[in-house]
Amino acid sequence: MACLLVVNIVLQVIRYRTGHDYLLGLLRLFDVNEEANIPTLFSTLLLLSAGLLLAVIASGERARGGRDVGRWKLLSMVFLFLAVDESAMLHELFITPGHELLGRDVPGVIFYAWVIPYFLLVLGLMVYLGGFVLRLPTAIRTQFILSAVLFVGGSLGVELFEGIQDKWHGEHTPIYALLASIEEGMEMAGVIVFIGALLHYIDVSSLVPARHRVDAP
């Protein structure tokens, strides 16, 4: 993650200092705000990994009669959907209908209209999963909350400022590039922390039979 962000920032600095926006194709390949490139693939694989780990946990909890099987399954489906969304940019489909519905004078803070349905989705998940998260072991609960703050703070929080910047100055500015880098960095960091929390939960909950464990030397 760090390498991808550093390469992206270096290329953005070169872009805005020199005025060249191609750079032998490297900018397109590593720009975190572009689609179908290496950062997008990395983010998609992170989300997919989290979704699969959640499915493993749901299966293990079902086998031992856990009370939160449905919630683990729901989280798995959410992250698998986010993986598809990341790769296909499904959320951007809300932008044009949102502008048509809200009019041309839509505030910059919701210039990216997809933040409205996704915010409602996050709010619903918080209400439904609140008790479940509180029942988790303290260390894992802290990791869950930290990962949510990072991911939602980036994908929804920073995105609001990107919308303001885009409405008044467009996407092709140094400030927008900086905001996009912060957003993507927070999203990736959030998923990485979440994956760590899931692996920790699998370990302390003994969901993987001893014969399948690989102990560190």
C-alpha cells in the first residue's frame, strides 16, 4: 500500500510540476483516482480477501452454533459487493441520476451523489451491527472500529471534499490529486486493519482446526 501511494504521489508531483500528464503511461497505471489499473486491482483484492475471510468465519461460527452467523454472512456479502464496486465503479452510476434529481445547483458536498445512498447503507449497518461489534473481544473490537473509521472516513468523509473541489475547480488540480491520494490511502489502510482483525478473530476463536494450523517457527 505504501509503495503504491508513494509512486502515485511522486508521479502526481512530476505531473503538476512539468505539465506532462502521460509520463510513458506510468501515471495512468499508478494514479489512485483512475480505473482499471494497479491500485484498483490491489484495492479489489483487499476487499475480496476480507469478504472471503468473513465467509470462513461465518462457516466456522455456523458449525459451532454461534449466535452471530447471520451478521458475519452479511458482512461477507457487503465486502464482496464492495470488491465488485471497486473494480466496476458501480457507485459512479448514481452521479448523473443524482444531478438530474437534485438539479444543477447541487451543493458541492454532495456533488458525488452516490454518497447519499452509501451513507444510508453505512448508517443502517451501524445500527444493525452495533450490538454485534460490542460483543467482540476488546482488542478485535478496537480493530473493527479503527478500520471502519479509516475506511468510511476516506470513502465518504474525504469524498465530500473531493466533490467540492471537483465542482468548483475540476478534477485536474494538485489539491484534488492530494485528496484522492488521502482517500484511497485511508480506504486501503482501513481494509488492511480489518483483515488483521479477522485473522486475529480466527486465531483466538479457534475456528481453524489444529491440524490445519501452520505455526510460526
